[in-house]
Amino acid sequence: MTTEREQVGASRTIPLSMKALAIAWRASSQFKGLTAASQKTYNRLIESFLEWHGHKATATPYSGNTGKHE
């Protein structure tokens, strides 16, 4: 038994793929801080994008970057 909640489909996700990035973002505090309506909108857009690009690799590994450049 694991102590952390597993993401649905995470075991079938290619590491460093667009899908993996989407899973990480959905688990982030930034995403969880959005309103339910915003989460629903983003989820709809993300799923549409992932249908075509979910298997593709990201440019760099996701490391929890906040998007702020130094």
C-alpha cells in the first residue's frame, strides 16, 4: 500500500511527455487554486491538446518551475 495518492493513468504515462507534464500541473497547488469553472475549462482544453500531442516529449524535464524567469 502506498502512502501517496497515485494519479490515475500515471503508470501508463511516458516520462517527460506532454501528458506527464499535464498530470504534474493538475496536481500542482497553482491548478488546485483555480476556481472549479477554470479547472473544468483548462481540463477540456488540455484533453483536446493531449489527444494529438500527449505522447510527445517536452523540451526540458518538468521540475516544478513556477514560470518565473531569473
